[in-house]
Amino acid sequence: PAMAHIAADKPKLLARVRRINGQVSALERAINEDVDCIAVLQQAAAVRGALGGLVEALILQHLEHHVAAPHLDEAERRKGADELISIIGRYK
């Protein structure tokens, strides 16, 4: 299946998402509790870094399974590349 690689890594990916969720909750608390601005900024940077790491891992998985896998034909590779190009265009 197209998403078998996601299913295989589901526990690890969900653990990362849960950690990010915890970081976002801490960021929300910091803002709500009027924490010093530099502490809020540091927390926001940590969230961004963690989310960026997750996106990077997902992009690498997509490349490995939908662009670079040896069993893919040219049309499948092009489709995988086009999907990734579309996503990267939105990732800023």
C-alpha cells in the first residue's frame, strides 16, 4: 500500500507528534501565564524545530518510498516527485 511506510513507523511518528503537542501546550501556558518574552520565544523556536524535524522525516520517507524506490516506474517516480514539489512549495 502507498502508506505502508507510515504504518510501519506509526509508533515513532505518534510519539513525536505527542511530544510536539506537549511543547505546544507548554507554549500556550507560557503565553497565558505572561511568561517572559524570551522564554516564550525559546519555546516557540523549540516547537518549530520539533515540527521541522517531523516534516523532514516525512519528506525523507516519501522520497525513499515514492521517488527513489527501485521498483517504481517512471510515472510513479514523477507522481511522487510532483507530490513532494507541491508540499515543499507550501512549507515555509
